[in-house]
Amino acid sequence: MKQKIKTMEELSEAIGVSRPTLSRFFRDAESVRASTRQKIERGLETVDYVPNFFATRLNRKSTGLIGVIIPDTEDLFFARLLNAIERPALEADYTVVRQSSHGNAQLEARAVETFLSMNVDGVIVAPLGRESSADVFARLSTRLPIVLVDSRLPHALPSVDFVGTNNFQSIDTLVNYLCRTGTPPHFLGMPPLNTNSPEREAAYVASMERLGFKPAFVEVSIEPEGWEFEAYAYDVMDAHFGSGRYVDATILCANDRLATGVLRAAGKHGLLPRRSDVKAKLRVAGHDDNPMSRFMTPSLTTVAQNFEAIGRSSFRLLLRRIEGDASLESSGTEEVYDTILRIRESA
């Protein structure tokens, strides 16, 4: 059984190398002589010792840590986005530390302070949007490189890089398809939490008018509560379907979570045929290609965001800022990616 070592002092005595030399080795193995490095490596094979992650990075110029702030850990959209960021970070030998704001601006600001205290090398932020404090992120941007992902901060931080989805292309793709294959869609928008909401609504209006149709919005009489999109859409459509409204309409939802609530309400009111050879008069489409969208009944027609490209690009831009890439624009870079239409049973 290997000797269990708890401290650097114990390790120094066990291997026969001074503590300062061990510290240099753990910060940068190439900074010690080859013969000493080999002695330490051979010694580490004979003991049970795990170096303290933070202690070995205290005096480094780089901690090797990247902070990521997301609004909601339960939202599969952000889970996929986080995975897409982590993969290139791991390839570059960075460790991703995640904080969730849980839809709360105070927790979002607290996450910023946490990352500042940890001396992370940079931060990728999917901001709450309307509720976010522009001052908090302005302060962060003066201390660390940051990249905004998924949504922007309205009228704030024009010098900060942004990576996201081309909402005008994605909504136009859906509107074109739905108008070509059936009745023009009514639009059920997201609660106005971030910039994706007005962008997708504006894209819907532009697409409908370009095709010669009058934009039509699902009437909403209740106030949304935070990020509970499914419950919000269910309550809205349960009331409508119960009164006989929109039962044979085409409904384009601003995201898949809204569409999930719409389909749940439609099922309650018997608007979804039980037999696969019978088509429903009601058609529903979403946006995002949530991992569960193809497993719903009926499976959801939607558009797939390019998570892999968004994740890799946000990390790539952040890394270039961390490394001081002089070729990047000081005014901030914007990269948006097109989506792919996924045609399924719901429309």
C-alpha cells in the first residue's frame, strides 16, 4: 500500500526534494531540472498524494480556470450549451467552473463576484437579459475577458464579444415551411426575459410580411413567472383551447419549452389524434431542438441550433482575449450561426 501524503511538507520529506522545488514543479514541471523532475515523478508513483488544485495555481499568471454563468441549470438548452463549451476548454487544458443565476439578478451578480475572487482567466456569460445589471458586467469586463453567449445585454457592453444563433434565419426558415405546408402560423412569444424574445418576434413579423401575410399573435392575458416556460404556455393555451380558440390553428412557439406546454394543453383537450395515420388539425412548431423534442408525442417540428459551433466559438474568442490577440476588434466581435429545420409529426 502506498504511503498516504496529505501536505506538501510531508511530500517534500518523502521524496527528498525541497518544498519550493515541489511548488515550482506543480506550477510548471519544465521549470525544474530534468534530473529533479524525474526524481519527483518517480517519487509521486510511490505515494498517495493529490496536489491541491488552487494551491498549485496561486502564483501562476494563469489559473487555468474558465467561469461560465447560465440562467437555469434545469433548462436542457443551457446544459447542451455548457457541454459544447466544456469540450474545447478541456482540449486546451482549461477547467470550466459553472455558476447558475437561477433566473435571479442578485445571484447573477454574486456569480460574477465569485469568479473575480477565484481569479478565473475569463468568463462566458449567458445573461438573464432584461434583469441583468449592466453595471455588474461592465465592472467584470474591466477586470477580465468576457464573452456573451445566447443573448445580448440590451444597449450595453458593445465592446464585448457575442456568440449566438441567427434568429432571423431560424424564424424565417420556420415561417416559410409552415406557410408552404399549411395555414400561416400564429406566434406565441417567449416571456420578455432576454434579447432573443424581441429578436424572434421581429423576425416573425418580417417573414410573414415578406410572404404577404398579416402577422398574428396568440393572445396572452396572464403574466409569465420567470423561466417556467412550459407552465406559462400550458396555462395560456389551456384557456384558449377550453374556449374553442386556436384548435385548428398553426402555432409557432419561440422556443421548444413553450411548445411542450402547448402540446400538453392540446392533449388535455383531445386535439392530438391517438392514431398515427390521422393528422391533427392543430399544428405546433418550436425553436431550439431540445433533446426531448424528438421523443414527444407527437414529436416536435423545430429548428436545431448549432450548439457545437456556438460553444467552440465562444471559448475560442475568450481564449484569444485571454492571450491578448491584437488582431481582434476592440469594439467586440459578433458571431451568429444558422439553424437546421427538423420536420417531425407536430407540423
